[in-house]
Amino acid sequence: MSTLNVRDFRSNMAAVFDRTDAGEKVLIRRRNNLYTLVPVTEDDFAITPELAAKIEKGRKEYREGRTMAFHTAAEAQKWMDEL
């Protein structure tokens, strides 16, 4: 694992991407924040059968009126505060 500041990352982008592609965990520090550089694959955008089932369940609950609706953020916050 390596940690780079933004300047070093910018200066060595190609090499940093190569290291990430090779499986190395790369962290980039910007001010007081830390970011992880990770490669994205086609699978990251795929809807799995499990996710498709959850989406369909949510749609069914919506059609059946088994959902909650808030017209303002204040209404939603009030509901959450009462939990």
C-alpha cells in the first residue's frame, strides 16, 4: 500500500494507475482527506439477480402503497427523530 499527495499523483499518474491495476492499494491524500484509487470493471455496473430481485420487491411495495412519502425534508427529519 502506498500513500501519495495530489502533486505526486499528478506527476506519476500512469505509473500509479499501473500499480493499481496490478492490485496495489493506492491512497491519495488531499488536505485532510484520504481517497482510495480503485479500478472499475464492467461488473461494477451490472445488475445482479439479487439486486434485480430487491428492485422488483421495492417496485411491488410501491405499487401496493406500502411506502412512505415526505413532501419536505423537515417531514422526513421529524419522522426519523421519532424513531
